[in-house]
Amino acid sequence: MADYKTLLQQLEGDLSKLAAASLDEDSRELVEGMREDIQDVLSSEAVPGFFSQRLSFFAMEFEADHPQLTALANQVINALSNMGI
């Protein structure tokens, strides 16, 4: 299984593509906020405690329209959980 940083890089790339698509304003803000959080985690050695919860919320919000994105977000959540985060 890929490590969480590799999965986060994939997720950030997918979010970048999604941000370029036509989204409503609330969805665009959520995507951009999640991208910023991911970039912060990727540039840090530590993962903030809130990150898994925020990623879970994000996955639930996009589950119906973007199932592949949700699956990738869930892989990150599982990787972090396996690390005790």
C-alpha cells in the first residue's frame, strides 16, 4: 500500500483538476480549503489531529458526485488511522 504522502499527492492532483471544473461556490471553497490543508500536511513532518476528521467530512460531501475522489480520500484516512493518527 502507498504511504499517506503519496496518496495525498494523488488526492491533491485530483482536487486540482476538480477545482478547474465548474463547481458551485460552496464546493469550490471546500475543494480549495482541502487543497490548502493537504499542501500544509505535505510540507510538514506532522499531521494535525483535525486533518483526518476534515478529510472525512470532505469525503462525505463529495461521495455521490465524485466516488473515485472519495475512495482516494478514504485510503488516506485508512493510512493515517493505521499510523495512529
